[in-house]
Amino acid sequence: MIRPITVEELASLIDDGLVDPEVPGGRVHVFDLRDGEAFLAGHVPGARHLPAEDNYPLRWVPQKCHTQELVVLIDEDGAPGSTARHVAHELVHRWFRRLRYLEGGFRAWREAGRPIETGGPAGAAAASWEGTRPEVQSSAEVPWSTPQGGH
């Protein structure tokens, strides 16, 4: 179901490390759908940029999130017919069930005086950026053992 999330509710999730309180071990995914320049100038802490053009959200959200995880979409104002609501509606048709849009959009976040991050990866390649970091591409040391004895 598509419902709004208030600035206060989102701030609480961020303060708790974007851990989903309803699903054990679940994560909260926050995607900013505004244009790259707006994202770079300021965005909700922990949000990843996912430009709305060319249906990027419809391609990348299913690759990044499980259909039962909480997905929060942010646009400029969260108004009826806005980008976040449109993308959420389309994701429902891809079996996503826990979609929220930021009530009042980024404008409401900024007006509430909440913290804002600047910079970060933005644009069409931003969705795949986390896979380019070395710590994402490698795993921890694996202890190997071989069977003792003969063949």
C-alpha cells in the first residue's frame, strides 16, 4: 500500500540507522528522485539518488530492494501526481508492498530544519555506484580447510 511518511517518521528511521522496525533484519531504502543538481545541493541523510528520467527507478529499485522491504521515495513536494507517487504506483505493479513517499517532499524536510547532506554520487550511474566501492566487491577472509588423510 502506498502511504505518506512524515518528516518526523523518516527522521526517526534515519536516527535508528535505517533499520526496518517491522521486519527483523530488514532495511529501509530511501531514494531521492529529484534531478542530480538538486540532490547534490542537498538531500535527506542516507538517501541515494535515483533520477526519475528514463524509468531508472523502475529498473533499479527491484535490483536493490526486496519486495517486502520498506522503500521511501522523495521528490520536491510530495504533491498528488508527483514523481514519488507516480513511481510508487508503478512499483506496486512490480509486487512492492511497502512503499512510502515523503509527505511534503524534500521541501518539507528542509522547512522542518532537519539535517541535510550534500554531494555524493548522482545521475544515471548513481544507482550502481555502491557496487564500485572496493569494500562491496570483496568478502571477508575465508578459512579454508582440506580433508585429512588419503584419497
